[in-house]
Amino acid sequence: MLRERVEAVLGKVRPLLQRDGGNVELVDVLPDGTVKVKLTGACSGCPMSTMTLKNAIEETIKKEIPEVKSVVQV
């Protein structure tokens, strides 16, 4: 159930990433509240990808799903 909720929030973030030629894939949701994602397309090699991960993806997920503790890129 948590995985589906995270996927729904990622669906809200994806259009922002896709506008710049990137995307994000959900890899895993761990029991400790860690979400693993993979940045793809233009996002995978972008020097701003860390900021995108923390400021856009992680912030949005944690705001909507408080039980998520962190989002990490794999």
C-alpha cells in the first residue's frame, strides 16, 4: 500500500521532470521508510540531479507521506 502511495506522488512530480527530458522510476520502498528511486533520461547525468532529488522529489513525497523518512537515488 505504501508503494502505491509513493507511486501516486511520483506521478505528480513526473511532469516537471519530463518537461526537461528526464523522469524518475520507483525502485523500492523499504520498511524503514526509505524510498529508492532511479533518475532517468536527462536527469540521470544532470549536475542538478541531487537538488532535484532532495528539493522536488523527496520534499514532495515526505510532505504527502509522513512515514517516508528519506529518498535515495540508486
